Amino acid sequence: MTATTWTTDRPWRGIMVATALPLRDDLSVDYDAYAEHVRWLIDNGCDGVVPNGSLGEYQTLTDEERARVVRTAVEAAGDGARVMPGVAAYGSGEARRWAEQAAEAGCGSVLLLPPNAFRAGEAAVRAHYAEVAKAGVPVVAYNNPIDTKVDLSPALLAQLHAEGHAVAVKEFTGDVRRAYEIAELAPELDLLIGADDVLVELAVAGAVGWIAGYPNAFPATCAELYHAAVDGDLQSALPLYRSLHSLLRWDSKIEFVQAIKLSMDIVGRRGGPTRPPRVPLTGEIEAAVRAATEKAVADGHH
């Protein structure tokens, strides 16, 4: 078993898909379609799922919907260890309660953003992670300073890890240089690829997992790409990466939820609409996503 493979004792490794949430035309959650989607992802080479992340539109869900999404994912995955719910919330107490709900559902880990209602300093960030870690579930930190305005620097991540409050980091900045600094400061902190369009670069830099977006539409090819990249088989990985990159880069754009859902619709999955304030893609953006998706299909990806 390699270090880059999912295991029950490190269930945040491997390919954990940040799942899109199928909505009906009336914007209600289609839990049956979501359960089928979770099963399909695992059957096609993905290791687990990350419900209630930004791609899952957690900010627009009611508490009841958010809890049911987690329970649905656990049941569909057949093993709660394969589920890493996002537990982000404005207050640390609420985030801890979501982590406790994940624990009760049997989840193997949780994904936690830093405080993002304001630009939190290091003391607030450390207190936030300490509070949520009290739930007793392994916490994966999520570094996305582009959206949160709070940067989990390598030094701060090393502190969180040393304090026992983070086992891994989903690194979204796109700054591959950070991978090496994290490895120097906190060699036991697992680095997870956090943006689809730096997959190969972070895999080469030592990532042991991928919290992934585009496997929602192309799970088998994305699994092949991930395993080739983390195994250092660049002869296999690079042609796949080049073929898919015009699609993968949409994971890092502000329209990423709509883009991935559109790609799902095109390949015959159920992506469906998004809840406001996200609006449907139109014009050049829709055309670009459609062209990139159709190119991936024509290239034989699935």
C-alpha cells in the first residue's frame, strides 16, 4: 500500500471527490440522485466523497438538508470512513457541531475552512481549529485565501499540526512552492491537491491525496491521471493532463460549480441547476465549458 492510497487509518488520502449536489428544477435536493452519484464515483475508481463543500453549495442548504446530505453520502458510500464532510461555519461552535454530526454519522474525517466571516488573525485561526478538533474526528484544513482572505501559511499549518488540530491540508492557492515548505516544517502533515489544474505539479511535490472537482464528470480518467501522477509516471500522466487541462482549470474559476454541473449534464450525469446567488452560465463562458467538455469526451475520457 503506497502513501498516496486511501486507507481506513488515513481516510483523507487518495481521491476524495468534492461532490456536486444534484438539484431538481425547483431547486430541491435530489437525495436519490446524490446517492446514485456517490456510488457511481466509488465504482469508477474514486476513494470517497467530500459533501457540503463549496462545490456542494453548502452555504445555501438548510441545517436539515446539510445533515441529510452527510447521512445520504455515508449510506451510499457503504463505509463512513470514505466520507469527509465540509464543516465550515461562521462560528467555531457551529463548525464543531457539524463535526460532531459527522462523527455520529461515522465519517472518517472532516474538512474545515478557517474563520471566514472576518479576516482572522493567527490566534483566532488556532482557536477555531482547536475547538472543532474537540469533536474527535481528524480535521483536514482547507487553505483558500483567495475566497476566505485568511491564509494558512506553511508556518501556521505546522503549528496546527503540532497542536494536534490538523492531519492534512487541502492546498488551493496554486502556489506549488508551498508544498516544499510545508514538507520541511511539518513532514507528517499530509498535503492534498486542492485545485484540479495543479494536480500534476503538487503530485510531483509530494501530495498524497486529491480533493477533486472534475471527477464528478470524468471519474475514471481522473483516477487514471491521479495514480499516474503520484506514482511519478509522467509519461502516462502528462498526455492525460494536457488533454484535460482546458477543463480542469474551470475548477479554479468563480463559476466552478456551474461549470462542473454543466459538464456533468453533458456527459449524461445529473448536474442540474445551482441555487442563488449563483446564476446559470451564459454566452462565452457556457460555450467555453461546453467546448472543453465535448473535447474531453471526443478524446475518450470518461
